[in-house]
Amino acid sequence: MDDRIDLRSDTVSKPSQRMRLAMASAEVGDDWYGDDPTVNLLQDRAAELTGKEAALYLPSGTMCTQIALHALARAGHLVACEASAHAGRTEASSAAVLSGIAFHYIAAASRGMITAGQVAAALRPDPYDVSVIDLVTIENTHQVGGGSVMTVAEVAEIGAACAAAGVPLYLDGARIFNACAVTGAPVSDFAAPASALMFCLSKGLGAPIGSMLAGDAEFIREARRLKILFGGAWRQAGIMAAAGLLALEEGPGRLHEDHVNARVLAAGIADLLPGSVDPAAIETNIVFADVSATGRGALEWRDRLAAEGVLVTMIGDRIRMLTHVDIGSSEVGAALAAWQRAAKN
């Protein structure tokens, strides 16, 4: 077995034994025809949790967002988002190829947290009537912002700015349950101002695959059509949906453990490399360590840590680490010991 400590993402976690048993015994049908009972149960549960009329089970969060962008924005028009948001950066080429969409970037003052005032300013009509914003998307939690959390009130204010301009709001809630764990608010409170939202089952919730897209019934009807056009139709998907149901049942209640472990990890790295990370700024399960002052680049740190048995990723001069269901206090301790060895070597 691979005994390395994998902090590359919260997508790397393995399904629990209970999930594996549920997958093996799942009642299935053909989801292309809409008659997989386990998929339908998962979709009904996601709609209930988000307070939306309907939901759709899809292979990935990126497919959720790309379907939403295609349905809510017109080719040749713009989608407004924070300047480092996943939808507007990592998925920019996907949006261009699939939907002919470009992005209007809003630079947040810090940690990816844009304000309602910034959104309202971005939505002012172009006096030349050339650049038209069809949609605003926000990311909560914000990944590049370090897992930063936007409150329900802040989301509502942005939703109000969108409504005043007659522009829909889309919530990229890949890790929205982490935001719920921090704020104590249910997903439906975050979802209320948004025309549509997505969340991942395969990140902190611990399922092996899949994400949910939710909105009103007509939006989801169109999303089902686009799922087929984009190649996302699948057959006996209830095998994976069974794990998704357990993820929704078991995952949200334990996310605070990931947050605690992330703060411990951040504190240990801050002691080893002062100034590289602020433990007090860690809200959820994402830790970025800025190694630019160490005399070694992020690539060298990544490789040294891998040699010591810890897998990480990097963004610019920062090392990125995520805690998850397979990372407990012992793994955090071992990871910090690896950081110490890498620093000495």
C-alpha cells in the first residue's frame, strides 16, 4: 500500500468501507433514461438540501459549471467573477471552447473575497453597448484565497446587486459544506440568492466521484439536455450515487476535523518557516505556504517533500496542502516531520 501522506487535494481521499459496500449493493437503472433509482434519490436529496426545485448528478464540478455557464450566458458575452476564481481561470478555456464565453475579472482586495459594491460596479452598462455581462459567479469557499469563507449575508448582498441589474448569480460551491461548517448556516441559505449552484461530493465529503448541480426545474431540464450534448450521460450511475448519498449523510458533520487539522499543519509550518503562513487566517481545510523567502522555489520544495513522503501541489511561489477524511492528527504530525527533514536537506 502507498503510505505517502497525500495533501494534494481533498479529492484524493479513498471511499470508506461503508461506501464500498453501498456501491456494491446499489439499486441501479439507466440514468440516460432517468430511471436509475439511486441517482434519482441523490438528486432529490441535493434539491432538498439546497432549497432548489431540482438537481442533477454529474461526473465533475467542472461539468456542472460549464453546463451552468452555457445555460445562463450567451456566446460572445461575459461572465463576471473574482480574478483568481476557478471558473474564470482553470476553466476559462473550457468556457471558450464549449460556449464562446469570456470573463470579466473583478480583483478582490484579499483572499478572493469580492464585495457587492464591486459586483454592482462591474454590472454598470457599457456606454458603447459592446461588453455585456450575462452572469455573475462567486466561489465559496474560495480555493486560491486559501479556503476563505463568504458569509450568508455577503452572498445575499451580492445576490441583491445582481438582481438590481437583472443578472443571475451562479454559486460555485465546490466546498460549500466547508463554508457551512464555519458559519453554521445550511446550504439552502447560501443557495437562496443564486439562480443555480453546484457542490462537489468528491472533495471534503469523501465520495469517490461526482458533483451536484441545482436550480429551478426549467434550468435543470436544460442542464439534462446539455449533459448529453457535453458527453456526460452515464448509465448505471447509481453505483457511484450510492457513495454520494453516504457522503451527504456522513461528510458534513466531520468537516470541522479537517479545519482543525489544517490549522495545526499551518501552525507547524509557520514555526518552521516564519512568515510563510498565517495560522490565524486558516478558516477551512486549505493551507498555502509561501516559500519564496526560503531561497528555494516551490518546485524544489514540492520535490523535496515528495522525497520525504508528502505529496503537495503548488501555485506560484506557494505550496498548497489540503486536509481531508484520510488525514488525521498522526498524518499531520508526520507531514510536519517531513517538512522539517526537507528544510534540513
